[in-house]
Amino acid sequence: MNVLVTGGAGFIGSHVADKLLERGDKVSCVDNFNDYYEPEMKKRNIKQAQQNRNFTLYREDILNLKQMEDIFGKAKPEAVIHLAARVGVRPSLKEPLLYEEVNVKGTLHILELCRKHGIRKIVFASSSSVYGANKKVPFSEDDRTDRPISPYGATKKAGELLCHSYNSLYRMDISCLRFFTVYGERGRPDMAPYKFTKLISEGKEIDVSGDGRTKRDYTYVADIVQGVTAALDRELGYEIINLGNSNTVELQYLIGLIEKELGKKARIKEMPMQPGDLPVTCADITKAKRLLGFSPRTKIEAGIKNLVAWYNQQRQQQAK
Ligand SMILES: NC(=O)c1ccc[n+]([C@@H]2O[C@H](COP(=O)([O-])OP(=O)(O)OC[C@H]3O[C@@H](n4cnc5c(N)ncnc54)[C@H](O)[C@@H]3O)[C@@H](O)[C@H]2O)c1
């Protein structure tokens, strides 16, 4: 298949691109390498993919509609995996207008381009953030999502709604996948698993809010990729599907695992809960199992081991 992946140089996008290349698909990667985190990390993420002749990189902003039109004309994708977004809950409180522009208008650009170019299959990256402060655990796709508690969560909900309108109007096949705290190799430096690995390894203090008792449904990136490719391969109409591990882990347990793998103690600075943060996330993945055959295989202990091993290897390579 010929697939266009937006945000393809990012954490999840680069893993998705690698998987598609591995199975012989063609990948057109669109990414603007913004500086939300070090663009060099994104360059490293796709270094291997760039050796593959089935991989084409388009360094572009999805907000540039004219240039994106040209890319769609050249790449002629049969399907689009739309992962490009402004990410993170806390920074969305500081720059809500930017989040709205990239995540809502940017998503509409992608939908419009798909409509114009007759592309019927779209996979859209949504987020567990749409559930807001949902008290009912685990989170089911049928739970209320009209009360997100951060601009980021609201923009992801808006993306899902736009996707629904395009499915309804133009019969496009769109899967909105709600990812739950993804971690693993090439992990995002603003998220706890990578951030804490780096800080603990460097002997620096880590900020821990809410007593370390907040709980997340950490989901290993290879499992997420399996869910994304399964959604790509199936005709589903319009569906919203949770992709999580369905197993919550306390922050302090996560820190303990990182300490164990690094062989180093964390220096913890206690912080109050941050606005927009959720006390707990946990995915009900019954629907993902039924529709996608989704079955996350990676336990947090094994996933953190892989993350830390990768981190150490990266550090050694960069020190050379
Ligand atoms: N990582 C998670 O835990 C998680 C959880 C829920 C949802 N998601 C969603 O999954 C997707 C991928 O997230 P990620 O963790 O890989 O983040 P990431 O920041 O590593 O990847 C996003 C990529 O999109 C690119 N991008 C951003 N704005 C762009 C624009 N205007 N034009 C072109 N490219 C642009 C960035 O440069 C980056 O490479 C996002 O849509 C995110 O909201 C991620």
C-alpha cells in the first residue's frame, strides 16, 4: 500500500513508518520538524527509514495547504495515517491557539485533501485526554467525552468530530484511535518514561506531582503500532477505538522500574497536581480486541527495560 504518514518523524510516526516499510508498503512522511522538542531527535528517528527506497520525506507544515496539495499530488497515497499534532496537555494551556490551529485546522486540511484526492482510508490519532476527568474506570468509548479538561483534549475531540462529518458526508473510512500514554524507544522527552530515564541517569532531580500516586495506562509503542496497522488494513466505516494496555501503573512504580534498570536512585522533588492532569487513565480495550484483534503483549517491566537499554545505547553513540 502507498501510505502518507503525517508526523512521520515523531515518536509514534517513525515506528509506524518502520513497520509499514518492513512489510513492503510505500511511505510518504510529512513532518515539519518543529522544535517542541529537539528536531535532531526526529532526524535520528527516521535515519534508518531514509535508507529505504520506499520512503520519501516531505519536510512540510500541514498548515501550508498549497504545499500539502502538491505533496498529495506527487505522493498519490491510497491511505493517510494522520499523527501530526501539537502534543502534550500542560503546554496546551500555555499556547491554546497554536494547538487549535495545528490540531483542528491541520486535521481539516488533511480531511479536505483526502476528499479532493479520493482517499478513502484515514487513521487519525486521538487521545485518552478526550475523557477529561472521567471517574469511571476503565474508560470506554461509550463514556462521555464532551468535558475535556485541557485545550489539547478539546482539540483531539474536535478532530474526532470533523472525522465523523467527513465519514458521514463522503463515506470515508476513518478510524479515530485514542492512544493511552505511549512509551518506548524514541520516546518523547516531555513524557515521564523518557524524561525520568534521562534525569535519573544524569543524577538530576525529578518533579513528581500528586504523591507519585497518579496512575497511567502506559502502552508500549510496538503494541500501538500493531493497532494502527490493523486499523489501516480493515474496512471499518467510522469508528472510535481505545488503544491502551488496560493495566494502570502508579507513577512511583514506574520510577522504581527505571531506577532498577539504570541501577541508580531517583532524587524526587514533590510537586502539587498540575491543572489539566488526570488522576488516572485506563482503557477498556474490548472494542479494539473485537475490531482490530488488538492484544497488547508488552508488560511495563519489559517495555521499560527496552526503553532504558535504548537510551543507554543512544547516549553511548552520541558520546563517540
Ligand atoms: N505519545 C502519546 O502518549 C500519545 C497519546 C495520545 C495521543 N497521541 C497522539 O499521537 C500522535 C503522535 O504523537 P507522538 O507522541 O508521536 O508525538 P511527536 O511530537 O513525537 O510526533 C508528532 C510529529 O508531528 C510533527 N508535527 C507537529 N506539527 C506539525 C505540523 N504542523 N506539520 C507537520 N508536522 C507536524 C512533529 O514535528 C512530530 O514529529 C499525536 O497526534 C498525538 O496527539 C500520542
